[in-house]
Amino acid sequence: MTSRALTRYYSILEGETEARYLASKNRCVDVDLGAGTNDLWTAHEGLLRTSKTSPSKHSLLDLKAELGRRMLRSCTLCERGCHADRIGGRKGHCGVLGARISTEFLHMGEEPDLVPSYTIFFTGCTFNCVFCQNWDISTRPDSGEPTEPRALARRIESRTLPQNRVNDFLDEHGRAKNVNWVGGDPTSDLPFILEVLQECSVNVPQVWNSNMYLSEQGMSLLDGVIDIYLTDFKYGNDKCALRLSNARDYMRVVCRNHAQARENGEMIIRHLVLPGHLKCCTRPALTWIAENLEGVLVNLMAQYRPEYRAKDFPELAKPIRMNEYNEALEIAEGLGLDLCE
């Protein structure tokens, strides 16, 4: 069933609307891509504020890809701002140098509106969550396999649904409704993702599946490219975020980025209910969403299990109890949130 929160997404699947990344390929930029970085950012921000275009051999997506490549010389893609020269071989906090893909497949376990989803898992992460459910991917940035952007683009085009097939669950060729960029976390690989999209031409929605700890410049590169932000809103305060994910200034950064993402695209927000964290995290996180973000879907997740280093933290050493989840559900319903079915 089509969700009111995802009307544009379904319009793309029906062939009535153009995916944002394709629209960015059709927006010409009147700037030399060899210009100084400050000039490129000025041109980029100007294009995001106007619909006017000038004839040029370069597109807005080309400009974004060039800016992404330059950011790798002094990486500030996430809020940590390591300034690592990743092209020169210096690793930052995430440990990622070049993009490496752990696995890619048609995911049948995502939110119902997204299934089947062509999901691409990158290695490495900008967080250090002690309970990480994908710790084998997030903590091993050198694992996985490097892939050329053009090769991945061809796989995307062969594995996504043709237009007007939105009502098909999974066609005979095993194709998906969307491309789902995830990890670990995809933030460190944003320049690579932009290069992949430069090589794509299929009208398919792009899903950004992330912890949303990007820098303001990182978020700006996503603007005009991503159709659905599939986000994590993990905590309701800075103390828990620092203790459990080594993420400083969490609320300021994640609230800022959620607000910006909602302005730029449609949104599904995930909140994993953690045992012992209803008062400190679940209630304040859901309250902020209810008060600040209209027209979003919320997936209240009950599948917490002790993984990675969780057993070193007393409250996280056991799975969540059903009565805790039911209380979280009551909080969400009381706030009037639109919950995923």
C-alpha cells in the first residue's frame, strides 16, 4: 500500500517523476570544474537555491562528484572532521581509504515500502557502536572488495525494476524497487557513490541508509541526489551517544541533519529500542521527531540483541523485553507518529 509519506517515491516507481539524481544530471552548471574549491562550493550552493540553468558540458551531479573527490584530500564528510588525506593513504577515524563493498543483494527484510531493495553494504563506519548489529562490516574497513563505479552502475541498471512495475513484488528477473546505500555507514563513500550515479541512467529512487552524522558539506552533496533518507535516530541525549557510539555532540548534529534531509527528500526514521533506555533515549528522540518533522514514517524497531561488545555494558547485556517495546510503542502512538506497518 502506498504511504502518504512516500508519494514522490511511488511516483518515480510509476514512471511519472524523475529520480533526483537524474534531475541533477540534467541541471547544467556554468562553472569550470578546474576552478578553485571555494568557487565550486559557491556555484554549488547557488544552484541548490535556484532552478535556473545555463548551457554547459557539466551538470550539477558532475559538480557534486568533483567536490566529493576534493574532500578526500582533507576529509570532512562526517562531523568528526578528521581532515585525513585519504587519497594520500592517510586513514581517518572511520579507517576507510577507498570504497570497499562487503556485500550486495536484493534485501527482503527492509521496510515494506522498500522491498525488494537493491542494498549495497560498504565496510567501515563513522560510529563505534558497542552493540553494532553489523560489527563484522563496520569494524573492518579493509575487508570487502573494491569495485569500479561503472561496473557497479551496470549492476544497478540490471537489477532495478523498469518503470510501471511498482505493484510487482519481485519480477522474474529478480529486480528491485530502489538502490539502498548502507554499511557500516555510507558517509565515507559518498564521493564514490556520486561517481557511480554519474554512470547510471535508470530512473530508480536512491535511498540513503545512514546514522546521519554527516558534516554540513556532506549533507549538501546529498541534496538533489537522494530520494529517501532511511535514517537512524539512535539516542535522545549526548551522554548515551558518546558512551555507546563514541559520537560527540550527537543531538545537535543529528537533529540538524534530519531537519535538512526532510527539506530535501522523503524520510523513514528508524529507532532501535535499547533495553534500559526508554526514558533517556526513546522518549526524547521520538518527541523531537514528533515536534520537528512532519510527514515522515517511523520504524520502531524491536530486534535489539546483544552483539559485539554489548555484554560489557550491563543494561545492554540482554535482549529487549516485550513490555519495554510495548511501552515504547505507547509513547510513539501517544505522540501521533506515523509508524511503519
